[in-house]
Amino acid sequence: MSKLNIGKNVFSQPMPLALLGTHNEGKPNFMALGWFTRVNNNPPLFAVAVNKAHQTNVSIRTNKTFTINFPTEDMIIETDYCGIVSAKRMDKSKIFDVFYGELENAPLITKCPLSIECKLHDIMEFPTNDLFIGEVVAAYSDEKYLTDNIPDLKKINPVVFTMPNNNYFKIGEKVGDAWSDGRKFEVDQ
Amino acid sequence: MSKLNIGKNVFSQPMPLALLGTHNEGKPNFMALGWFTRVNNNPPLFAVAVNKAHQTNVSIRTNKTFTINFPTEDMIIETDYCGIVSAKRMDKSKIFDVFYGELENAPLITKCPLSIECKLHDIMEFPTNDLFIGEVVAAYSDEKYLTDNIPDLKKINPVVFTMPNNNYFKIGEKVGDAWSDGRKFEVDQ
């Protein structure tokens, strides 16, 4: 067999890219986020994994709220900056225009085509990172990013990324329909 | 403000796509998976969210192992089929050629450019889904998908997908460098 064991330090190919929003000392703060996913259908829950050393880890524990904001391709430089620089060293509160929804201390980024505000539901602690489970309180978008009131990926123009080689990619063409294309396989059997 | 509250049932834009592998009654079984992420740096841990109604939920609890396999664009039909049809109704053990790594009952898909075998570390239970935390035991690829011994997204040609409109997309061009492009912002300040 041609398979190579490439070790244990592997990552989803690719990961979605978001800005994880909190309040730090009363002001908006954001970090770049790739380790997150929806985890429950009803109620809608998201999980975000945050290194124990990050200021955002402290902020979520303090405020019990966080936001997930999806940047567009033209926000890569600001987003990446939020992944490089710690709130412990630099005030990141002026990088983005923000707005607020139903929660206090949960800043949402106006320029992002999709922003989700979450209240803390639970915490799962791991050796180097903690997994914060948030219940979705509301999500926000703009008419121009929606088709039939649903976020439209091609209008959103998001970015995905890879580790450990650290590349950003845009999304390409549509290649299929989920919960549908599989019927072709069934017919062939 | 032009922002619209679009409700609570929102999803990552986009989600990565994988096949979640287990043994069911001693045979390989796979379901399509979009709700998963890396959650810990050291040791490498992944979290996969599985509906309580799925047979895979039972299988992971029974075997205490699972695999995460990333399909290529030309595997969409088989992958989608695994998301439509339950192991309770159909034997899915013959769809893919499989191989085994270090764990028992953890089938890896030969055709997938990246496959990860995990041993169960913990379970977090939610109302409709359970989150299975797996520690990476090993990951497998082929020389043709690697550059400098690291998975290369453009060689892998994976698929991402969206909910609730259920579209599959391929990856487009590289548009930046993570943990690097942000330096341009810092210089401008």
C-alpha cells in the first residue's frame, strides 16, 4: 500500500475562517478562529476551541458571551492581524466597525456578511485548549448576501484556510447538491 | 443599519466535508460529516458531532474508535449517498476500499487523500447530538497529495459544503498566507 503515516498533527482540509468576538476590559476584541463547528441541531449550538493562553479564553469565561463573524476575502489582512497580535499587547477594538444584537458584551462586525451571537452554554476543558459551547441567540446578515433569505456562499465570498502550511483560499465553483447527489449512486446499485 | 436578523439556525460558511468511519456489526460503515473540528493542540484532539438517531453514534460508543476521511471532488456521489442512507437500512461496507492503521474497528478509506484514526477520549452530550472527542492516533496520506510532507489542499482537491441550502463547492485560488499577511496591517498603523 502506498499510504504514508504522516503523524498526528493534522487538521481539517480546509478549515472555515472566522473572527471570534468578545469584550476585553469593556471593549471589542477579536481573534482569528479556525477551530469551530456547529455541534447541536436543536437548540443550535456552536463549539469554539480557544487556547488557554489567549485573552479571549478569559473574556468568554468572564462575559459568558461570544460572537462568530465570517470575514470576506477583502478582510484577510485585518483578520490575519487579529490572529497574530494578542489583546494583551494591542488594543484591537478599533479595527472593525461593530454593532450589538440581543446580548451585552458580544460585539458583531458590521462588515462581515454573517455574524452569530452566542451565549455560553458549557465549557469542556482539554490540556492546551478549552472548548466553549455557545447557544445561538441570533444571527445577522445583509440582504445582498442572501438568496431566498439564506446565506449564499458565492455572495459572501468567504475564505478557508489550511494548517500547518498556513494558506488562505477562496471558494471555487459549485460542484454538487448535498442530500441529493447520492441518489444517483443508489439508482446505480 | 441594514443588518437583518436571520434567525438561529445558521451554519459555518462553509463547512469541511468528511466521511466519519466506524465499524457497525463488525463491518465498515461511513456517514457524511460536516460538524467537526480540531479542538486541542497537544495532544491533537478532534471533535465530531453526531445526531443521537444515527447508527454511528451507537458504533462510536461501542468501539471507542472512529476515523475522519476527506473525500475528493470525484467522490461526491458516494459521499452524499453515505449522508442519505442509514446503516440501519443499508450495508455501506462495500462502497469504499478500506485499510486499517493502529486501531481495531477503525476503517480508513484508501481513496481519500487524508484519513485520520482516532481513539475516543470523551463524550459531551447535547439535546439532539453528541460530541465525540477523539485523540489522533495516526493520519495517512499518499505522496501525491503532499508537498514537503504536508497535505497540499490544491493536490487534495477537497469539497466544502453549505447548509441549509445544501451545496457542494470546490476550493478556488490561494489568496493569502496565514500568520503572515496581518503584518501588512501592523505596518500601516
